[in-house]
Amino acid sequence: MKVVNVAIAVLAGLIVLLGYFFNSSGLHELRSPLLDWAVTLSGIAGLVAILNLVFGVHLKRLRENHPRKGSSVVILISFAVTLLAGIFLGPADEGFQKLVTHVQVPIESSLMAVLAITLVFAALKILQRHRNWMGFVFFLSVILFLVLNSGVLAFTSEVPFLRDILSSLHQIPVAGARGILLGIALGSLATGIRVIIGSDRPYNG
Amino acid sequence: MADIRCLICNRVNDSSAEHCWYCHTILPKPTGPLTQKERDKLASLKNKITSENNNVPEPPVEEPKKTPPAGSTEEEVPEWLARIRRLKQADELDQPYRPSDWIDEDQPDWLVKLQQPVVEETPETAETSTPAGKFKKPALDESLQIHNLPRESDDSEEYIASLLNAITPAASVDRLRTPGGELEELVENGWYNQSAQIQPLPVGSEDRDDLESDALSAGVEIPVYIEEPAQEPEPAVNTEPAQELPFPLFVDNLPDWLSTEETTKESSIEGKLDADITAGEISEQKIEKGQLPAWLQSLRPSAARSIEESASESTPVLDDRGVLAGIAGTLPGANLSGRVIKPVDFAQELRATAQQRKNADLFQSLLQAPDEPVVMSTDQKTASPAGRFVRFIVTILVLLAVILPILLPGFSVIVPVLFPTEVVNTLGTIQALSADKPVLVAAHFEAGLAGEIDWTAQPVLKQLVSRGIPLALTSTNVQGFTVLQDMVAQAIGNDPVYSMDVNVMNLGYLPGGSIGMGALVNDPLKTLPFTTDLQPVGESAVFGTLNSLSDLGALIILTDNPEFARIWVEQVDGGNAGLPILAVVSSQAAPLVQPYFASGQINGYISGMSGALFYEMLTMRAGSATARFNSYQLSLLLVAVLIFAGGTVSLILASPHSAKKKEAG
């Protein structure tokens, strides 16, 4: 059975990959249904995950009188309201969209704020944990670019020498970004090859 | 015609041949008539030999030819016998290279038998036994008759010539001393006689001089045929047996009285033999070297090589295998056993260089499944009270830095004066857009960064709305299209001309990632045929003519993930060159998008709060960025100060000196 799974995955991957490089009508006819099936399967997989979360985790907590069953009750009510609003109002409804954005955006934004505080606190102790030259470089780089991006050095635009130096410093992140992009490309390539040749089998569970 | 024996390979060749048929060596030419000088030399040699052997005063050179020496002993011995003795004695002297031990060690039976009776029967010397000579004369005649040699009554010239021709090198004697008595068979079959008639003289001028001197010493006048032997070569018949006729054959058939004389002279002859061997070898070497042709000398790497070595090298070669097996004289094939070139042994294993192995290992590591993620231990110590206090102080300071500029209207900040190029290009691109062509706004961002993206994108959306450009919205993630529609609604605000229902079309979620993007680039209506409220896109008055992305005025990417910006750039740039691409990204994605702007794949981009501020300053429309930039700037400065102070304190507290103190305490 595993062989069949691998064969299907490899064949589908090759068809989609060839359609990515060659603009052929035949490949397009094969690729579009595969893409639709993938979207449908991903939606069903999300539904399965939601059902498992509702019935397998939180309802189980209510039945077993779990100490944290209060949070489970909130989650189940929020899920039911959102599901019913989406079914009856539709995803394009403005009320439904405000319901989503006014819940999800503040939550995720608060998480980002906590992340910012955590990063600042971690930066305070960077030299306490990494007392080497790389730690010093990171420490000075963080301070330097925070100051540069704040815009407080705008007066240096009147000084030619400092202006050139700051302009060159702004190019340093670009150089690092190019290296990151190359790494991302290589990683994506390796991942794709692993899936196509059957070395990596995420569909086996 | 007489044959000529090659000096190198010792083979017999025709007298007319100039080169040896076997080894191609130049054959010796037939000698010409004797000159006066040679005659004088022969005479001197004759006198010398006569004086040494017979202890007789050397007669004058002119006399021996005509008048035989007078004496009692000489008178008793017949003249013809004296000549035979002298010739035989001279022949023995002409064989200096005969080894001395040949007589002692390898004496054949017939020779031993010959010597013993002679010693017993003739104790006296041959010279003093005149009756015995008479008595033995019939025996000599018999022996000569057996060998079919001419006798005394024959012509003297032919008789002497037969004797001279019967003389062969001692080496030939060994070949004839066969145990089966082949010698007698040869004699009886007349081989000896034939060879005596055709035997050539494989000697040089010096040898011939010796013979001639013997003849002169014996009082025999040198016949004409001896003086000119090569003028009329005799026909060659059975040359091989003739060459091998030995001198001992002559000795074997000598009469007893002659054998006795041999024993008496044996000691004196052998005494001279050793001395003559050296001289003979030297003369022979000189002869052989002189007869070597120039081309052969040039071929010889070393001139010091002896004749024996040359003879050994010229030994006929017999192949023991192959089609020429057993055939003498054939050139052997080259021994190719050492020249065999073995084919390269290609093993079944793959041979790779170190660099190739390194690359293979790297590729294998890439293909291997990723390691299992390391699960962090939950047994970590909780923060200390001092740590908690520091965290609390940091949180309070950051919140104050964000809130105070908002609450205090008079709080001023340092405004940048230099506008980035990417922002200026973005403004110019949007101003150049046509109001008839819709602009596709593609979003991909998380809800947590929606605030930053919203503040950054608002100046751009407001300008598009102000210009009345239709907008098509899509998103490659689930939350994106919902947040994006809310952003556009905020940008429209209360604009009476621009309507959300007329000028904006939400195409919803675009699945498939890069594949979906590629399909959208190739066929937009087929990829996204319906809006989020399930209205067909083709029926729209504005978007119904949207057959490809080239019908769009521009593509604006809203993302906090540079990966999706890259995918959009790759898809659109490959399929629809010339479509303006703009990007609105968060600050964290700006460095990764900047290379695409530097390469010209993106016409411009706005990143973060500072980018939005620049855009608002350029459009001279104060917005959310202008209102919140003071908080942003103050927060960044505060964070920088906190990190610097905290790092310095950590550096001091965690110094090795303080650590030692802590351990000691």
C-alpha cells in the first residue's frame, strides 16, 4: 500500500512540476483537476482536524470533568457561533468579516506584542549567554539598526561623509537577505526532491 | 664452383654470392695470385719452421726449391715423405687455437690406440728408423688408397693439393668423432675424397702463406693452381662433408713409422703450441675483424666483441611453437609476453574523487529526512524574582513609549528628510496607472501583522480610491481576503464616487500557492471564475474583459512573508512581462524584497511604518502613519537603549571575575 501511495504522490508531483515549466494545454488539463482535488482534500482535512478538536479534545474534557473545562466551553461556543455565521451569512458578508477580524486580529496582534517584549528581554541577556565575538556583533547590530530605522539620524543627510556611511549600512541587510533567499531556494529544492523521489512521505502520517 | 664459408654464421654459400644468404654478411672474396712479397714471406716462414723442428741449419731461401738438403737421415727418408711431414707439421702449427687439453682429455679411442702401439713398436725416432719407413710405406699406401688419395706415382701437384685440402680445423674433428663409427662410413662412402677435391681454403692470405712456405720448405715447387686458386673455382659438390673432413682422419690412417715420428715430435710441437696459440688467436682476430664489413661493424655496439660471441649470436634459431616451429633459420617472433597491455580493469564499484564523494554526501544529507524536532524540556526553572522584576520594568517602559506619544499631542519626533527610492518609484507608478484598467491586489499575511500591513497599505489604497481605479482583491491565505476587504473598506471610507460594490471585486481565496498563482497569470477568469458572493466575474462590466494579467493596470502585493512576494514576482514576470508590480510589506520582509527591486523585477515597494510615512509625506496626506510614527520612533529608541543597558549590565555581572567571586562566596 505504501508503494501505491508513493507512486501516486510522485506521479502527481511530476505532472504538476512539468506543468510548472511547460505551458502545455494537455498538462494544464491534467494539472487543474489535481489542483482542485488538492484544495478539496485540504479543506476536508481541516474539517477533520476541527472535528477532532471539538469532539476528541474539548467535549472529552467536559465529559471527564477536566479542571480546565471552562476554557473548553468558551472554545466550543466560539466555534459554533462562527460556523453558523459563516454558513448562513456567507464569507463575503461584512458582519461576518468583522466578526473574524475583530477577534482574530487582536489576538494575533497581542501575541506579536508579547513577542516584542520577549525579544527585548532576551536581547538584554544576549551577552550573558553568548560572550563571544558573534554575540558582540549581534548585540551591536541590533542597537545600530534599531537606531537607524527609528529615523533619529535624519540630520546626517546634511553631512556627506556620514550620509554615505549610513547609506552603505542600509545595504547590509540586503546582502544578508540575498543569502537567506539562496538558502530558502536550496531548502525548497531539497524538499521538493525528497517528496518527488519518495524519500520524504508526509502523506503517510 | 667452390663454395665460400661465412665467417660469421659459419654457413656455406655459393662462391658467386657476395653476401651470406643467412646472415647477409659480406663474404670473403677469393684470393688472387701471390705477389712477390708474399712469396718472400712464405720462404722465410719455411726456413723458420725447418730450423725449429729439425734443428737443421736454415738453408738459404733460394736453394730449397731446387736442391734438397743433403744428409744421411734426409736421404733415408723419401722426398715425398719429407714433404708430407713438413706439411703436416705446418698444418699443426696453423691450428693455434686448438686447446691444449683437447689432447689430454678428449682423446678419442682411435687416437689413444694410435699412440700406444707407436710407442711400443717404434721406440726409436722416425728419423732414425729408415727400414721401418720402408716397411711402413705399404701401410701409408693403403691408408691413402682407402681415402682415395693420390699416391706417389700420381701427379705431384694433385697429390700436394689433396693433402692441403684435407687439412681441416680441429674443431671439425670433434664433429666427426661420433661414437657410432660414422667416420669410417664417411671414409668408405668416398666423402673424404670429394671433400678433398672441393675443400676451399677458408683462410686468409697469411694462412696461405704458411702453406706455401711449407711447400717451399719441402722442396716442392709451388704449382700454378696454388698460386692462383681462385681463378677457376671448382664445382661445389657436397660441401658439408668436405668441410668436416678432419685432420685426425689423416692421422688415423698414418702408417706406424709415421705415427712414431709424430710421437717424437709431439712434445716439441706441443711446446710450441701454447706459444703459437696466442699469436694465432691474435692473428685470427685480426683476420676476422678485418673481414667484417663496414655495415656490420656499424651495427655492432661494441667493437670488442669476440668472434665467438658473434658466432653464438648467429646460431640458427628454432622456434618451438607457432607455424614456424622446428624450422631453422627463421626469425623468431618478438617476445610479447612482457609487452602485453592489460586492459584497464573497470571494477563494478563506482570510483569517485574526494570532491565527488563530498558532493554526494551533501546531496544525501539533503535528501535524508529531517531530524526529529528537539522537544524542549518543561522542567526549566521559573524566572527568579529579579528576572520577573526586570521583565515587568521592560514591559512598562515599552507600553509607555507606545502610549505616551498618542496621548500627548505636542510630542514631536525627528522626521526623516530623505525619501527612499522605492517609495518614490511606487508613487510614480501609481500615478501613471490608467483609471480604466483594474489593479489586482493580492494579499498574504497573518492576522497578527494585519495592523502593520493596514497602516502601511492605507496610503496606497487611498490614492487608488481617490483616482477611481477599480480593484480586484484576492488572497493566497484564508485570513487574507477577509482582512483585505476590511482594509479597502477603510480606505474608501465615505467616498461618494468610489463604491465598494461597483469598483471593488473580491475574488476570494486563491488556493495552490505558486501553482494557483501561475494559473491565475495564464487564465484569470478560469482560475477565479466567481467572487466571494458567488457572482460570475465574466458578467462584470469592469472585470468581464479580464482575459489575462496584461489587461490589468498593475499588481500590488500585500504580504508580510517575502516568500510569497518572490513567488508572485516569479510567476508574473515569467508570464506577463511589462505588468507593473508594487509591494506593500512589513518591515521584517523589506530586506528580502529589496533585491527584487534592485533587479527591476519590482517597480517599487513600501515597507513598514516608515515607508508609509514617506508615502504620506509625498502625497501630502496625513494618515495613520503620521499619527503613529512618534510612538514607533520612541519605542525603537527605547528598545535600543534597554538592550544596550541590559547588555552592558549583563556583561559586567557575568564577567569571569564576578563569576569566580560568586563561586567562592
